[in-house]
Amino acid sequence: MAGNGGRGRGGGRPTLEEVAARAGVGRGTVSRVINGSP
């Protein structure tokens, strides 16, 4: 019984926009963290 983590879009992974909104930061910040940029 795998859920979608409570996200309404139905996917298993959150989007950059979802992560950024939850963290209160911009998309670029999330992208840099994911890609390991300073």
C-alpha cells in the first residue's frame, strides 16, 4: 500500500517547486543543493 506522500499530483517524487515551497526557498536554491553546487 504505497501512497504518494500526501501530494495531490500523484507522483512519488516531489518537484523542485514543491521542495522549494516547503523549505521556503527558491527553485534555484533547491537545484543547487541537489546538484552539489556551492
